[in-house]
Amino acid sequence: TLDGLTEDMLVKILTDPKNAIIKQYQKLLELDEVKLEFTEGALRTIAKKAIEKKTGARALRAIIEKFMLDIMYEIPKDDNIGTVKITEEYINGTGGPVIGMRGQDLIEG
């Protein structure tokens, strides 16, 4: 049942299966030689938002697609970007992703 999905279960759904949505986005960005990371706080925030929507795991993809849209559009345009870290603040709309340039330290977005 939908009531049975906990935050921990939703985080596992995001990350554990072979075809998990997080892994799919990581593979897509690997095509541009960009490493995509999610903080634990970001994963938990996504799970909490899915619980709030009361649609269970189905909400996970919609939530992720909403904030990954700009990243998936912008990353291929900039060959200098080496890493993108998705943070809790980015998911909550209070900050940006942390962008790391190739061969440089991370830049807070």
C-alpha cells in the first residue's frame, strides 16, 4: 500500500535497482563525461516530497525530472563542467547544484 512506503524505502527505490532513476541520470551525464552525485539530504528530501504527494514511488520520477531539466539542458553546452552535486537546498529551491569544473574545486551554485 502507499501508506507502507517509508522515506528509507523511497531512497532505496531511487538508488538501488539496476534501472533506478538516479542511475539513469548518472549514465546520461556520463555521456558528457560529467559525474552526477546526490547528497543524502537531497535523496531524503526527494523521498519526503514523494510522501507529501501521496502517490508513492510514482512521484519520484516527476520530482527528479522537475529539477534535472535545466541541468540536462545546460551541461552539454559547457565542456568545462566535470561534476554536478545535487543538494537538499537545490531540491527545496533555496540554492543551486554544486558545480565542479574539470580539474578544479567545486563551485557552490
